Amino acid sequence: MSANLVLFMFMVSSLVSITLSASVIEDLKNLNPPPDFNSTIITNCHNSPSLRYCSSSPMDLDEIFKSTIVGSHLCKESKNPNCVESFPKVDLRSRPMIAPLYLSFSFFWKYCPLDVLSIDLSNNSLEGSFPKDVVQCTQIQALDLSLNELSGEFPIESFSPLNNLTVLNLSYNHFLESKVSETEFFKRFNPSSFLHSGLLPDHKMFGIKLMFMLVGFPIFVVLAVGCLGWVCLHRPDFLPRMLQRQHKFTPSMLKAATNGFSKKNLVGKSEAVNIYRGTLRDGTEVRIEIYSDDISRESHRKFVEECKVLVQLRHKNIVQELGWCNNRRFRAVVTEWMDGQNVEMLLLGSNPSWKHRLRLMMGVVKGLCYL
């Protein structure tokens, strides 16, 4: 079959579907019940009191008339051989252009003909919740809604009036998992009626979840504890402030603050001390003095004791110490960053006046008195 012929057939098929849909809508819009329609309905109810519209009081003749028009179109679309005397099957399988249209006519399903015994709406890409209007045809014996995109809760209670239903196919949908397998309703049908519908417990998925719980969860806990332990030991600045140890810095924190102890951040260097400019995680600019000399354990203890005293000092003429790092590899003192020169550099470099020198000396004296 040539490509042009296939394209032509597709266009004709689409045109027929659109024309049909328009025809149904136009018939509903333009046609009115004939003058004798009321007497016809009364006669039908007299002969067949079980007809659905006979039980409605008062009768909505306009709605019943529309239902007969839709029924006539639907009977022909469903390829029933005789649409005058019987209408045994609604067959709209693989008719995604038409099936949603007929599902929208809720009044037809409300007055669904009693001779309809089978409904096939499979493979139509129907979306949304289960079409409850369909189950108003309580006399049906077969219902097929497979191969669609239906989702949400499955209305088990709506199926209780369907006493004659013996064939059901809801496979390949996306319903929410429910306890349908535990109901009497489910026992009337083969499990194949619910394959990949979301209604049956997925034992494979249950096995995966169980495996995760038995194996994956303990591994996750170990990894989480390990990560938390690493953060507590190496980067406590990532913890909430209330959980951080005040004034205690780690080598990893200082390394991060100085961009890996980069040369760009190195502002001073001597045989035993390297001085870096750094930025803490909270944005505070600091001066970090790192001592690489090897000292005894007792000297380490004294160093920490001195730092604990210094961090408590608060004076305008004394640079604020923020904390320390006491590690086997090196020791460090972290103070606030002060722009400009220190006193020694100022006296040696700029040669200030004696009045200025006196003011500097008084500031130093005040700091010493506080100490």
C-alpha cells in the first residue's frame, strides 16, 4: 500500500469521525420531540414498565428524547446489525475520536436501553477518573475499559447493582491500589481482568520494597550516621548554630575559609607562622594564624587554655579573638580581620607626629590595663 493511499485513508477516517460528532451535536440542538412523543412514551411504559425512564417522575421528555437520538447514533457506530428492535452492544473499541463524546452524554447512560448487554470502550486513551455513568446500565453482562489512562480511586460500590456482570476487563490503567482483591466483587472475576491496572498488589514491587527495608534501609542509616559524624567532626559549621561548638575550628573549616590555603589568601609568612585572610561560611572575614612548630602535649593544653581566656576578652583596643584550632598537624588562632596597618607597621612606615604617637600609646595602655 503506497504512502499516499495510507494518508488519504487516514484523512477520510478523521473526516468521518468529525462529521459524525457534529451530526450528533446538531441533532441534539436542532431536533425537538414530535407532538405525539409524550403519548408514545406513555404507551411504551404501559407495555414495558421496566423501561428506565418510566420510573422517573416527573418525566423529562426533552432529556429522554435526546437519549433516543444518541442511542440511534451510538447503535449505528457500534455496528449493531438491527438498530430498530435491539441494541445489544456498545462497541467503541479503538475509537478515541468518538468514545469521549458519547461518554459525555450522561442522559443516555441514565436511560441506557435494557437490551444493551455489552460495553466495549477499550483502547481509547480515556483519561481521568472511572466513568461512573456507564455502570448505570445495570443489566450489562460484559464491560471492557482496558488499555486506557484511567486513574484515581476505583468505585467498587458502584458495581454492587451489576448482578449480571460476568466479564470485566480493567487491565492497563492507573487506578490507585485498593483492597479490591479482598472483596466478593473481585472473586467473581479472573485476576487477568485487573492486570497492570494498579488495583492488584504488585508482589514484585512489594519484594523490592521489602529488600530495600531489609538491606537498603540499614545501609542508608549507616551512611547517614557516617555523613553526620563527618560533618560534626570536620565541618560543624554546616550544623544549626545551636549545635555548633563555639570558638572551636577544625582544619577543614579553615581550609574552606582560605580556599584550600591558597597563595592568594596568604598575607604573611615566617619560619613558624603562616597568616591567611579567610571568609567563614557565615560571611565573616577573619585573620588566621597557623603555627606549624612541633610542641609537646602539655604545650598544646596550655595553648587551648590561653585561647579560652582570650576569646572572652572584649575591648575596643584589642583585636577580637574568634576561636582556635588545636590539631596534631598544626595549631591556629582565628581573629577578626582588621584592614590597614598594625601599630608596628604604622610607626615604622608613615612616621606619624608625636601627638599621633601619644594617642596611639594611650590606646595601647588602655588595652594593657584591661588585660
